[in-house]
Amino acid sequence: AQSVSQHNHHVILSEAASLELGCNYSYGGTVNLFWYVQYPGQHLQLLLKYFSGDPLVKGIKGFEAEFIKSKFSFNLRKPSVQWSDTAEYFCAVNARGNTGKLIFGQGTTLQVKP
Amino acid sequence: NAGVTQTPKFRILKIGQSMTLQCTQDMNHNYMYWYRQDPGMGLKLIYYSVGAGITDKGEVPNGYNVSRSTTEDFPLRLELAAPSQTSVYFCASSYKDNTEAFFGQGTRLTVV
């Protein structure tokens, strides 16, 4: 069965610090990979996605993620966080060609101190 | 752009009551989904649909029912509410395989 694991449940950073959130998945076939963000009181919004091609993908608001197939990982990075990045971050995968059903990680709460 | 619209935003139910969470999308997406979000658990798939008239169970379907009579609408029905169904419910849609999903604003449901 597919599963997604996010290593950090709660991260606290100061503004301008660098961010890396870990995500590993378990699945034997081809997957699509996503990072979603949920700002307080809001719905999930797509940060970035990987379907194929360049394994380094860039998303909105300066976020990027790297797909490392050999490690089954899709870690999220940002060189310099801002207070407005305070949110919950979800890694998600779906199996290619399988109706788009998403499997989510547990989520990481990021708190950025001004 | 309306996108995915869910109603209501908040609801308190008593144990044993029933209700329908409404979801509609105006993007002509074929696929629609219902997820529930519990603290520290991420989102879990309840039911999904690949087109009008076609629905299937997800990971946590017990206690819920769905229907998909039109492309736009995908209501979620709770027949006998239980405290374990206290959660935040998100509806989502996507155009087809290998495309991103768009989420609604969520419905926060409390069963007391």
C-alpha cells in the first residue's frame, strides 16, 4: 500500500532562516508528487508538483522541491523563510494513472518567528 | 473564479442526526473527492468519483455515503452522526489523471 511520511511534525524557525521539510513515500510504481500548503483557517493550496522531467521543481513563493527517485524522497526547500510562511505543509502522492487519489503525509506545522 | 465550493463552513450535529455536506465545482472536472482532515493525521480519502454516476470508496468510507448525479455536484451524506466523525471535511476536484487537485474551503463538523 502507498504511504507518505513527513519527518518533521513541528518546525520553528526565525525569519530569513533556511527551510527543508522531509518527505518520503512508499510505492513501487510511478508517482506524481505534490506539496500543498494550508494557511491558518484556509483551504489547501498547491505549492508545487512533479509529474515528470527535471527532478528539481520550483513552485510559488520561492519554494522548490527535489525528487530523488532512488531515495523515494521529495523534500521541500526555501532559502529564506518569511513570517507569512507560517502554515501547515502537506506532502502528497498519487499513483500515475490511478484516478488522482491522493495519499497525504501527516503534515508539518511551520512557525516562523518575526 | 468560484472553483470548488463547499457548504456549510461550520456545523454542529448531535449524535444520531444526519446531514449532507454540499460540494460543487465549476471547472468541468471529471474527478471529485472527499477527504477528512484530523489533527496530526493528514487527509484521508473518504469517497471519490471519476464521473457522473460513478463513485467508489476511499480509505475511510464507513458512516458516509455519496452520489454524483451531475458533473458539478458531489454531496457527502452522514446518516447517523457519531463523535468519531468530528473533523474538517474537504472536497476536491481534478480534471483527469496526472493533473493537480483543487480544494474547497472545508467544512468543520462537530458531533456532540
